[in-house]
Amino acid sequence: MRVSKLFMATQREIPSDAEIPSHQLMLRAGLMRKVASGIYSFMPMGYKAFRNVEKVIREEMDKAGAQELIMPAVLPAEVYQASGRWEKFGPEMFRLLDRGGRQFCLGPTHEEPFTEAVRDTIRSYKQLPVTLYQIQHKYRDEKRPRFGVMRSREFVMKDAYSFDADEAGLDASYDAMYKAYCNTFDRLGLDYIIVDADSGAMGGSGSQEFMVKSIVGEDAICYCSSCNYAANEEKAYTNPPAPATDYEMLPVEKIHTPNVKTIEELMAYMNTEPTSFAKTILYNIDGKIVACMVRGDREINETKLGNLYDATEMSLAAFDDVERITGAKVGFAGPVDLKEKIDVVVDPEVLAMTNFVVGANESDYHFKNINVGRDFEPTIVKDVKNVVEGDACPKCGKPLSMCRGVEVGHIFKLGTKYSKALNCVFLDKDGKENPMIMGCYGIGVGRTLAAVIEQYNDEDGIKWPVSVAPYKAIVIPTKVNDEENMALAEEIYTKLQEAGIEVLIDDRNERPGVKFKDSDLIGIPVRITVGRRASERVVEVKMRATGEVSEITAEEAIKVAIDLK
């Protein structure tokens, strides 16, 4: 491809609304352009890199025995209503009416349509197992689209679904997809970690995420360097201390704490540690007010709390609700003497606390010497806290570490959640109907492309791995008006094309420095510069990944580009 004909516009300045390197570089390198908040068009250069990611995914899925198909993006409400997810998705689902008033949505994910397709096709255990996949657009009305294609409202996903006759079959299908994902991300050159994860709206018995380490990652990853434990923040836990026993319960005291609402203010006011306090936060979970308690130095993990109630929408309780239920201003809530009976969800760590401080449900007052069992009874005892660096690993007890990461892949064991809801059954050897056992496996294609850029860039631009690079090599004649210079450049360009190499020739009448900057910005792995030694058939070759520069013959340069892996 001739750069003079390339539909591309690079930018020297960092776009003001681009917060992370991948977003900045994808816009600066002309890989994509913004259409609206969370919605992007891929330009030719970006789309070539995008298709290279798709190619690797497709090859590994096919190798694992999955079969590709394509489903519609516009889907009828009935199938999601049957599974219960029409309501579950809440405001994230794009909903629409056709001209006849029938409800549809733009597919946020495709478990239901795939389940229907298999239900209508497979009858016998002899036709199982089967794994189907597609690479298709998904739509989610994100509340806060950000970071370019990392969290967008329209995106492309590879989603696959396995159907088996029993749990052993599911384990085999899951393992095959696990290996296919490892192969995929290895080929794309990504440094990733596999973590236990929350299943979210997909449901199911268990799931794992493939996370690319990144300081700008949206997700917190908790891992142990001493064993193989790793989980995202929504799933990570640490074993709590044993519940307190054999201790003296001191008399409850009401303490005047004027204008003292936060744990930090209480620590200063009472001259004690945060582990002596238990904080109580009220939430509105699908219209139900719930109190949640954790130790004073802990933060509530809202995903864990929401999962307890299979929540569709959850937020902090409104001031009016807090004052009605506690009888106090926000900041003085506690589990004792609530004005209305509500669920009190208590983290297990609180059970190990004795004679601790809580809000007194009265403005400007706290209770001291509160004990679980004597002064209040939890409705639910469940881990609802965020794990922090240094907590004990639940497997080996060694200190846990934390890092940030970007989720690029997610695999789920769905079980019979969808097959039962949609009557996706098969006949076993005895002629008995059984629901199929399902798995679900997703990779965000655009997000994976952005994750590659996050890990492969420098101050000059992108440093594509060869497997993703839109073009493998670029030929740069320094003097396009010099006949000898241009002839050698055209010869190298032609021979690389004949060898099947995706190659650019920068035939623009621009200064060499401009061409070099663009080449580095868009990240072409091999740069072949035809310059002052063209008459000797000697060219300069620069490797974008290492910065290594050498002067070699044109024939040797062609071989370098062809042999690059």
C-alpha cells in the first residue's frame, strides 16, 4: 500500500479526552475516530490490526473444535424474558420497538439465541458435545463509557457457547477453551494473568478472567506470589479470623460525637484504631433498603453485596431513607435499635470483633462496647469486603499482592441456567430428557487490541507485535524525486509484496523526519530506509521493537522482513 493513497490522518498532539496510552495512540495514529461517547469507527489501518486479532482468535477457536456462525444483533424480547434477563440487564440494555410495537433489543450478549438454536437442532446425546462461536457486535448502554474501546457502548466480541451432556463433558469443553485462550493471548504477545472472577449477569457456577496487567487497568487483581491463587477484586477473599469467644462483654455506652461522621474523625475523636469500629452503610437494592457492616478499616465490595440479592440496580440509600430507618443524619447509622426492620448483612470479620463502636442511630451519637449476639443479630453473614494488599492468601496464608489489569477474556461454567429456562434438552441413552450443560467463553476484540497497545508502546508511538501489526514492513525512500533512490525502494516494495508480506511504501514528498515519526507512531515492525547509499544497494533497517539500526544490502533487508516472527 502506498502511504500517499492511505486513508489515514495522524496527530502530533494528544487528544484532550484520551486518558490512557492506548486511547491516545489509537486516535493519534489514525487507527480510529470517535463518533459519539463510547462509539468509535475503525479506520483502515486500525481495522487491519483489528482483523489480525480476529484472525488469531478464529484460528485458535477452530483448532479447539469450535464452529463459527453469526447471530443477529437485533433480538426479540421474548427470549431474554424467558431467561429472566430482560429485567436483569436493567438500563444497560438498548431496547427498541418495531413499527408493530413489538419489543426488541440490541444484543448485549447471546446466551439465549445460541441456546434456542441448539434446542431447535440437537435431539440426542449422540450429537453432543458441540461448541459454537461468533465474532459479532455487542451493545451495552454503559453509564460511563471511558478509555476508548476499553469500555464502550458498541464493541465486537468473540462469544462461544459449549453444550454437553454432563458435568464431565463441560469440564472438558471448558478446559479446551482455557487452552485456546492461553494460545490466543500467547500469540498476541500479551503478559496476562488468569484470575477467579465474578460471573455477573451471565450467572453460572464459576468463571475465570484473563487479565492483562496494566497500571491503568479498570480492574484490581489480587494474587499470591507463593501459590497459584489469583482473583479479581469482585471475587477475592481472605479467610476471616475465628469468631470471638470467651471474652468479657462490657456495658454499652452512648457517646456524644458531635459532627463526627467518618472513621477518620472517630479515630481522632476517640483516640483509637479503625479496627475498633464497625461501619454500617445503607443501600437501596432494587427498591429494598439493606444495611451492610464491615470493619472500620475495610471498604464494602458492592458487587459481592449485590450478588447476595441478585441485584439489577443498587445504589447508596437516599438521605430520606437513611433518616427514616435510622432516625439520624447520614454518618450515624448502626445495627442497634433501627426504626424499621431491615436486613443487616455482616462481614465475617465483624464476628471476631469485641466491644466495638458503631453508630447509635441518633445524630451526633455512637455506641461503644457493642457485641454481636448480645446487642444485635445479623440477618446474613457473608464476605462483602474488598481485599487489600497484605491480607492473608486464602490458600497458603502468605501475604497477597495487588495490581491493576484489563479484562480481555472471560470463561464461565453456566451449567443449566439457560438450558432449563429455554427448554434446551436432549435424549440420553435411556430416552430420558435432560437439560444440556453449558459453558460460555468471551473475548473482547477491540479491548484486546487496546491491551496490546497498552503493553507495546513508547514515547514515539506503538510498537506492534508482528502478529497484530497492520503492516509488517515500511519502505521509506528519502528522496522521492531521485530516480535511483526511488527505483530501489520500488524494487524492495514489489519483492516484499510478491513474498506475501503486508508492506507500505512511503512515497509522499515529505521530509524523512516526518516519515520516520509517522512510521514510529503507527508502529510498523521493520523500517527499510533507502537513502544515500542507494547506488550501492545498501539500505538502513530499523527494528521498531528494539530500536536496533543496521546498514545491510537490499536483499538482506528483504529477508529480514520476510523472516520476522
